[in-house]
Amino acid sequence: MAAGDSFYIATPIFYVNDVPHIGHAYTEVAADVLARWHRQSGDDTWLLTGTDEHGQKILRTAVANDTTPQAWADKLVNEAWLPLLETINIQNDDFIRTTDERHEAAVTIFLQKLYDDGYIYSGEYEGYYCVGCEEYKQLDDLMETPDGDYAGQLVCKIHGRPIEVLKETNYFFRMSDFQQKLLDLYAARPDFIQPESVRNEILQFVKQGLSDLSISRSSFDWGVKIPWDHSHVVYVWFDALLNYISAIGYGTDDETFKRRWPATQLVGKDIARFHAVIWPAMLMAAGLEVPRQVFGHGWLLVGGEKMSKSKLTGIAPSQITDTFGVDAFRYYFMSAISFGQDGSFSWEDLSARYHSELANGFGNLASRVIAMINRYYDGLVPAPGEYTEADLAIQKIVRDAADKADASIEKLAIHEAIAAIWTIVDELNGYITIQEPWVLAKSDETRERLGTVLYTTADGLRALAVLLSPVIPEATAKLWTALGAFSGLGELTDQVVVDAGHWAQLPVGSRVGSLDALFPRIETAGE
């Protein structure tokens, strides 16, 4: 992207009835890292997240808890979902709730337009409905359980709970009209759906033929009312998908809408079908641009299974952040898992990577360099002398890493970007071992060489602070302060991330401070 371009990124809006687990946090952190990178590249960036609060499941839970659906949703948002963003340090620009007046107004405008243009009609519908998914299911989405509480019953493959057979008069969206248009879109823009595995699955699904979509329910009233028929409420998914445009002024603020849309949309692969089939069809019907991209990332697996509330495999993000800290949480999930593929979480892997990569790799590097500048140069960043091949090699590594990381972010390969940046950590550690600054410090004759080595490591750390700032914002802010970079360069978040690879930005004579361990060693059970 050219600097100054619009970069609008949206997470799915999360269903308030579920408790936030690390799977939700994974999506949030990925979107946040991408947004922070683009902000620091000078792009007009907007990060949206929020909550999905309508539908039958919320209504039933609220009734079971002797309260109203609105009060129940308010409680969950304030006690669980907003605190999640704080726990994992998300810098979102907006938070949309489907119960917001602005959202309901936009849904009404959108529906009325589709109805007026002939894309919505009334009809009879009978089908298998999963309340857990808030979705009508095809037979291949279901399975018969041989034993247990639901023996002999058809259950949803995702939730493992019996479905309901519903028959009602509904309003339908003419989705079948858009089958060929969607296939043309996928052909013209191969990167519209990523990764490739998700794209292929969506392509096969649409090629099999699209049915019209039931978009209303009349058996309960917790939802946005159909504007021309108040006895019906909008199907929860049709309502929820519109959050991506209701939050940026659709129907009320054309200037903001035009400035922000279209969005890059991050979703879990299990809801990619809604976002890559139903959503672009809805937008086409309304005469609007489709999203810039739909990226369906993989699942986080615990013990080989996708996390879920019902199977009690969900891990709360605070269980990790309370022990390892927020930065380690963000770093681990963004670096240990190839973004787009499933990834297995284990406490052992987290602890091992924390100690080897963050504590011993990056943290120790930062501490050593700051300590040596304090010891050998009274805390002032020394001037470099003539550069040798070894120094120039470091400069090239820093430059290449910055370029490669930016190219990786452009294609949403966050793990590749971090791997590229980490080459700087590894090379600087190796450089210090070979150059032996503690030996150079023993003789006046090698004083100039010592200055060159310490400047090289200090400016390398300056580049690392900038490049890693979107991923580990707390640790890099501490490093930036310790390097004395603020006085000469300004705020860390004001540094242009794509320019981090340009050499010799840290002013000679900057006064370094002290630096506590960025990632202290953590004693875990059994040690």
C-alpha cells in the first residue's frame, strides 16, 4: 500500500453469550497487529471490533437468568468483552454493538433498499435449525449420535447438540441470483478469499448451487424489526454482517463511509462462508463494493480439539497474561502459529518460547547493550568509527528484515513478518559474541572499535523497537525509553515502521537509561 491509503480492518463481532477465550483473543490480536503496523506506516487506519447481541440463544439465556435480553447483553459486554480488549492491549478505533441505535438504523435502511429493489420476498420455509449456530443446517452439517444423552438424534456437528425442525413463513433474500456473480468475483480476484484452503472450500460450495436465504423469524422478537412487517425480526446473521458498514456511517454519513469502505475482514474459518458468500451477495444487491479481502484464519486447538465453551476446552486470555504478561501472549500467538492454518496451543510450548526467544533472545540482548553503554560510555550512545564488513552485514540484515516484514504484513502473513524481524535479534546476539565488546573495552587502542560495535547494536535495537512495536508494544516502549531515543526521534509510535531499516537513526550522544529485564524468567511448576 502507498502511505496515506485507507486501511480498514474488522474482526468478526463476537457473540456475547460465549465467554471470551484465547480463540477470540487470537483474532483480536492479529487485527490489532495489522492495524498498528498500518498506522505506523502512515495509512489512514481504522480497526473495528464489537459484539453480536440478537438472536434466539441470547433471548433464551436471558429468560433463564430472569432478566431481559438487553440487560443480559449489557452485563456480558461490560463484564467480559470490553475487559478482554484491555487484557490483551487492543487499540481499536470503534466498538460496534448490534443493539446500538446507529446499527439498527443502518440495518433498516439496507433492508428497505433490498426490498424495494425486489431482492426480498415472502415464502414458506421448513428446515433443521441449530440454535447454537443461529443457522439453518443442511443434512451434511448434521450427524446422528450413536450413544450418550442424544442417542439416535440428529445433532449439529459443531455444537454436538440436537437441532430443531422449524416451519414458518419467512422473508427470503434472493441469494441464488448471485451465484455466477460470486464465481466471477472469485475468478477475477483470486486473493479475495484467503488462505487458499478456505478459498477452495468456498469455491466448491458456491459451484454446487446457492439457495435463497431465509432472513427473518417471527417466532420470537429479540432482533431488528423488518421495517415493512414488524411481526418479523431479521435473521441474526443478516443483521450481524451489516455491522461492518453500520459502524462507518452507511446510510447516514456518506463521507465517512466512502473514506473507510471496503474492509479487510479477519474471520475464523468456520464463519468464512457467511463472510465470503452471503456478505458479498448482500453488498452486490445493495449496489455496494464487496470487501477488500476475507481472510479465514485457522483454529486454535487444545489437546487436538477446537476450543469451545460446551466442551470446557476454552482458556481465558487472563490465565496466560497473568503469568506471562500481555506482550508474551501477543508474541506467542502471532509467531508460533502460521496465520491462516490451525495451531496447537500448549503451556509447555508457550513457556519454552517465552524463555528462549523473549527472555534469553530479545530481552537479554537489550539488557546487555544498555548495560555496556552505561558501563563503557557513561550512558551516552557512542559515535561509530569506520564500519567493517561485519557491521555492514548487520546493516543489510536490518534493512532486509524491515522490507521483508512489510511485504509479509501486506499479505497478512504476520508469522513471517515476525520471523523476518527476529533475524535481527539472532544476528545481533551472534555479532556481540564474535566482536566481544568486553574485550575491546580493555584497551584504549580498540576504543574506537568498541564505539562502532556498541553503536551498531544500539541502532539495531532502535530498529527492533520500531518493528516489534505493533506486536509487543509494552516491552518496546520500555526499550525505546532506555535507548534515550525519545529526545532525538520522538514517540515510538510516531516512527514510520517501513523506514525502520534505514541505518544510523539513533542520535549519537543519546543518553540511555537503565533497563529492567523486559521478560523476566518465570518459574513454572516442576522447576
